[in-house]
Amino acid sequence: MAGHLETLLGGIANDPGTPISRLPLLTSEERRQLLVEWNDTRRDYPRECVHRLFEAQVERTPDAVAVTFGASRRTYAELNRRANNVTRILLDAGVTPGSLVAICIDRSPGMLAALLGILKAGAAYLPLDSGFPPERLDFILEDSAAPVLVTTKTLAKEFAASKVRVICVDEPATAVSSREAGNPQISVTPDDDAYVIYTSGSTGKPKGVRVSHGSVANLLDAMRHEISFTSEDVLLAVTTLSFDIAGLELFMPLICGGRVAIAAELGADVARLVETIAESRPDVIQATPALWRLLLASGWMGEPKLRIISGGEPLTRTLADQLIDRAGVVFNAYGPTETTIWSTIHRVEGGTGSVPIGYPIANTQIYVLDCAQQPLPIGVVGELYIGGDGVARGYLGRPELTAERFVANPFDSSAAGRLYRTGDKVRRLPDGALEFVGRADNQLKVRGIRIEPGEIETALTRHPRVRTAAVVGVTDAYETVSLVAFVEAKAGEPTTAAAMRAFLSASMPAYMIPSRFVCWTKSR
């Protein structure tokens, strides 16, 4: 603190006209440590497209099992042939490099083949959840302007009224061999979009985040090294495709010869998940703290060899200790969709106090800054800014919002230097690890899914009887967040919780429907 005071006084003496918010605070040694040493995460990785990394692995281990789904098994060569088949279907339909292709397919090896097929066609995939209300699906399709939707005959009827061209790819397996052999040679670069994922929006409408192949390649390679994932390992994929962390589960094993075990759609059936874990015997499972709590509550006893990745919402010390007792290794991961799934990771050890979110992964820089984007000392709470190869390209069709959240890096003079403003409040610990403190705004995480209360509030106020509404997050004794809506009806037009729940269900997914509604009528 004496060093900070000396630096501050020196700054005042050197330029008395400088606003207080712009005066330096860190000593030169501290500045070098915070901005340079702890951000020196450079590591080489394959700067390639995701499907090319998969194709290279197919060449190395064509007969190894790539994916399982219950009793179904597909080798690398079989998965690649089916992906190529999807690509040629898309090319025949006029899909061109740079296109955006929506995908809505039930969990199966066919889902994975379709994703790879879209990427091989030079397009980016836009995941849709069949459980979303039609109004939300229609909005995403219209807002994204995706010209094509890949789905199956069973789900195609859900999009009968949509303007998008629907392509069903669940052809008989015999159709694969009738098509041209070999990988399609479509021009795609690491700078091109790999996927676009829609997240909740504070203005009342969800927004699409554009993520490049290069960002995904860095994430996959970094996480592979962080958790020591090898060709001998099995990862159980439990996450719905519309949640960005599914990308790690599905693609990481495929770039190093491992195996993806795809879990069926589980819903709230935790007993089924316990059975799936026992059957697939995975080495790695990634899930949110909410799901880990449900597993523990069901009586799941764990597996000594298991490597656990917990992320999407804060990991409490109590839950961390319970997981450590039931697994070989526990990792706490953190990262917004806008910086490609995970940006920091921490190997959790037993102890007391909060669980850090850790250190930046490879080729990632983290900065704790004040409101004037000045670096803060160790232990002082500020906003987290993230830079590096994982920073997304921006928001689809939202240049103003992109400019607001993706800002120039004041510590990097290169033209490519950008930082993403997370809105998360953090502080550095003495060893350099990050500790999550909270949000700088009203954004919430519910079961690992990012939710903007403003989007729900805007939807509620569209009801003709509602005068105003507010949505907040309430934390229970198990530190689980649930949504509560406060709704004020117009004078003489009372409403009920059931009516509000039904109204929201027409436009919002189940995870955005508040669990409680407090309704009252405005007095005259």
C-alpha cells in the first residue's frame, strides 16, 4: 500500500491535471507481474479448423471407437463417412462456405455427424433445442437469417410454418456408401465462424455469439492438456447442444483419439444419469454445480478414477469437498460464451474458504480493471476483462453491442488486441489465481445457464394486464439460484401466477420460467 501511495503521488506530481480515475496506482514490479508474467500463457497449438483436426485423427485411428450411444458404436472412419454424407447433402442443397446452418437433432451419433458435416461444408452451426417454445425458435431463425435447418423427419414438423429450408439428414445407413468417397475439400480458415450460439439478452431479446474455428481449436487443445485427456479416455457428454460447453464434450475427444459417450436426453431423470455413468464408465464428466448436487442427492457414490469439470456457476466449498471425496480430480472452470467456453481453470484441493476460478488457459489473458480500465492491485475487486485467442468475433448482426462489450486492449498495441468485458466482479489472490465475487449487473446463472432478468421482465410486460414486472434470483440453503417474478397488474385487471407462467411458456424455454410469481393489482 505504501508503494501504491508513492506511485499515486508521483503521478499527481508529474501531471496535476490528470483525472483521479486515470492516475497510476500499481508499482512497476506489480504491474509487470499482473499484466505480463501472469498473462504469459503462450503455447503452440494446431491453428486449424475443428473438422480438419478430426479428419487428421481419422487418418491416425480409423478403426478406433469414436462415439457411443447406449449400445450403438461408431468408429472414427464410420463417423467421418456419415459426416461427409451430411456435407454432400448440404452442398447439393446449395449451402456455401460462410453460411449459417441451424441444427435441431435429438442426441445421438447422428447429431455429432451432422455437426461435423456442417463444418465440413464450410458453414457454421446454429444449435436449436427442440424443447424451446416455437416463438423462441422462430425468433432465432429469423434473427440469424439462417437459410437452412438440418433436422430429422421426426422433428421437421416442428418447423413446418417456418420460412427456413428444412433438410432431413436421417437417411438410411446404406445411402452413405452410395455417395462419393473422400473428405470434401471446401475452403475454410481458422478465422471463419464455427458456430453461433444464442444467449439471453438484457434488452428483451436473445443475441447470437459468433465463435471462430481458431478459438475452438485453442480451447480444445488447452483443455486437453489441462485435464490430461488421452486417446485412452472416455468423456460422457451430458450437456444439451444449445449450451456452449457441449462443444468441449463432443469435440475434444475427437481431436486426440478418445471416445465420446453421448448420454440420452435426461431431463430431470437423475437415476437414468447414474445408470449411464455406470454403463459408460467415463474418465471425464463435465457438468454444472446444480447437476453435481442432484447426483449427490440421488446417492451417487462417485468413481475414484473420475476427472470432474465443474463450471457454469460458482462452485461452493461444501460441494467441492463432496466431489473431491468421490472422484480422482476436480477442476473448477470459468468462462463466458463470448470467450469460447472456458477461459480459466483451477484444480481444486481440500481446504477452507471460497473455491478460486483459477488461472487463464493457454493463449488467454485476464485483467482485473476498474471503471476507467486501470489495473487493480492484488486483492482489490474489479471487473474481469478477457483477451487472447478465445475471444469471440462478436454478436451476430449487433455491431453496437459488439463495440460495447468487445473493446480495444489498452495493454496490447497490436490491431488484433481485443478484450471482452465480462461484467463479472473478481479479485486476484496472492498466488495469481482469480476469485469470483459476483456480478456488476443483474445477470444471473441458473443451473449454469446465463439469464438476463430483463429479457423475462420485458416478456412479462407484453401481457395486456401487466403494468410492470421485476425478476430476481433467490439463493436457497444449498446455494442454488431460482427465479422469482414480482408482477404488478393494472388496476381492475388482476392476474395469477398460473396465468403468468402459461404466458411466458409460449415464448421462453423452461429454464427461464420463474419458479415463483408474486402478483398484485395496482390500486386506483
